Amino acid sequence: MHRENCNKAQAAVDKTGKSFAPDYLAAKKTIDDRALNHHVWETLCQALPQTTGNEPVNILEIGAGIGTMLERIVDWGLLTNASTYVATDSDPGQLGAARKYLSQWAGRRGHALSWPEEHRGRLSTSRADISVALDLARAEELADKSGSPGPFHLVIAHAVLDLVDFPAVLPRLLSRLTKNGLGYFTCNFDGETVFLPECEGDAEIIRRYHASMEARLAGASHTGRRLLTFLQRPGLELLAAGSSDWVIHPRSHRYVTDEAFFLHAIIETVERELKKNRRLPGLAAWARLRHRQVETGELSFLARHLDLLVRRHPCLS
């Protein structure tokens, strides 16, 4: 069983190692649902109608993956009228996965979802009518495209801003917002990863894992706090901020839904990342122990994140 689950955990990333696999993103959905900050979400629900007035709601999501955020905002009642939702991702494989995932979700919920074109859909629920576009684009390209769709009432980035140079990209993306448009930025990692119970080697392994984030992109391991400061710059109004930590623990030595799969994937990710460079003594033993603790229902896991909601003022250029 342990070997089978570890092999499944390797599917957390695709074959290139550069993009998350659909099964991992689907498993992460319920964990993110619990983690998202309720105060920030409720502030978004209150602010969005005031932003759009009587216009249809136009939404852009960067790094949309398989479409779990669209699923969430429909299920949680954010959209109640005509809307357009442009879900973008830099991985073409995610677009096909999103179409499949969203079609299955709509079927379970009894929503009508049709695809007149390969990546253009029409979603009808009892409360909303949503035009869905699945577009291949990197955040940097969206910021630079003068001819891309817009303006938008809401820009969403979920668990993705630690992968982009947001000080360079966000001002240009936010300038595509309507007057008083909103930016909803969620699950931004903020420098703390904890495996419990503690074991020998934890401190050095976590230190090096965070350092690997910094090697990929300076400041990535503290994206949350950097955003908290960045979004208070002139032309922006920070409406709400709050923690959105992942907290996973066993109940009677068992995990709910796909939490065991997710934990194996996190352990595999840490081990794979640290294998890339100088060998770390004890890493393989640490990973075996942590995988075994998942199998026996003993491991708890915490990761610190921040959610933020910002409003654009017309003076932002």
C-alpha cells in the first residue's frame, strides 16, 4: 500500500515536472476550501456587486489549472447573474483537463454546461448564466496583451503568485480592471512549512526546501507578506487580508477525502526538489518515515498562507 500511494504521489506533477497534475489539483480542492479565509471571501461577496453595478460580471483567472476556482465561486454563490469567466493557464494540458473536470462537476450539480467550441463553454445554473473561456496564456503575456479580453471586474490568482514576478506583472494586470475593479489573491505561501510529529532533520530539510523556492524566484518563500505590503501602494486599496493556512491532521488514524494522497504528494515534492542539487544526508530516510506516518495515520501538516482582496482606484496606470 505504501509503495502504491507513493507511486500515485509522483503524479503530483506532470511528466515535464513543470506543471501540477490534474489528480493533485483535484485532491487539493477540499483542502483549499477549508483554508480560504472567510473574512476575505465575505468582503469579496459584498464588494463585487458594488463594483459591477448592473453590468455582466467579467472575471479573469490566471493559473486556473483544472478550474477548481470556477467550481468554487459558483458553488459558493458569488455569481448570480450573467458573467464571463476567462480561465487561463500556461500549460495546454490543463485546458483539456479543465474541460473534463468542469463537465463532470456540472453533471453532478445538475448544471447545464455545453461546449460550442473546444475551449468555449456555456454554463447555466439556477442562479447564473456564465460564458466560459479556457485560454492558453502566461500571466506575463496577459499583462502585455493590448488586444486580450477586458476590462475585468475581478482578477483572481489562486496559489500561483509565488511562481511569477508579481511586482512586475500585477500592476499591468490590475490596470486591466474596471474602475474600482477587484483583485482576489488567495493561498499565497508565507514562509512556514511544518510536519508533525517533529523528527530529526526537519529543520534543515525545510530550510533547504524554502531556499529552493528562493533559487527559482527571489522572495517566493514569503510571497504572502510581500503582497500584503505591495497591495498597499498608491492606486490600490487593500480591502481585506487574512490567513488561509493548510492544516491537515488524521482523525482516528485516518484522513478524509484525498488528504493521504495530498500528503504523499507534498513529501514527494520536497524530496524530489532537494535531490536536484547537492545530496542531503538523511533525506531518503526522512521521506520514508514521513510516507510511513501517512500510511499509519500519524502525520499532521501545516503550511502558512495569506489571502488578500484589493480594489483598484482609477488613478492606477
